[in-house]
Amino acid sequence: MKFSKQFSLYQSEATQFINGLKEANPQLEQKQRDGRALLWDKEPIDLETQRRNREARVQQQAYVYHSK
């Protein structure tokens, strides 16, 4: 779907804000990548560790708030 030239130059206020923020803080994108790597990009777990984790798991009751 093609828009006319009139709409091709339009930028929303949110886009303008983000572009201005990136211009004011050029290191912002790299900091975002570093934060993502710190929290989400993990090394793969080997099969032995996965097996041990599965075996060490304690079975939870069907209704956890009911005491026996």
C-alpha cells in the first residue's frame, strides 16, 4: 500500500521524541544492547545440567494453599 508524498515525510510525536533522545544520547542504543545481553542473552545450558535440573525439581501440590 503506497501513501502519497504528503504522508511519507510524516513522523509521529513519539518517533520525533525517540529520534531526539538518540541524538542527545548517542551511547543510548549501545547501553540498551548491553542491558539486553546482561538480562536475556545467556549461554546455552548443556544436556547434563538440564537433566540434573529436571531431576532436582520438587513436585508441586495441585492446590498450593491447601495444607495436608
